[in-house]
Amino acid sequence: EFENPVDASITPTDWVPLRVVVKAKTVDVYVGPVKSPTLEARKLGQLDRGMIGLWTGNGSDGDFANLRITPMK
């Protein structure tokens, strides 16, 4: 439910554009230059504001660049 494959052209060791859209009941994740969500998952909590946490796994250093957090319009 919370995992989906990404386009095979995505190289996991390269910089990958990622967009996360948090809605009232769902979270949509766009990986790479796609127009439709790579993953659509139900939101686990009820919070609609507050702090944002970023988690990386599988031994990743968790490098981020050009990180922007913007409210939906």
C-alpha cells in the first residue's frame, strides 16, 4: 500500500526530482518528470499543519538539494 515501483529510467544514485503533495486524506508522490502520481497513499494521521519530517532508509546519506516546502493553493 505504501510502496510502488518507479520508472525504470530513474537511476537511484542520481539526483531525482521528487514532489510530495499532502492532501486532506491522501499523500501523492511524484518521482521524476511524471505528470501523474507514482504513489497515492492514504494519510496515516489527522494532522493538517505542523512540522515536517524527512526520513531516509537503506543506508542513504539523505542528501537533499533545492528543497522547497510550499502550501497548496
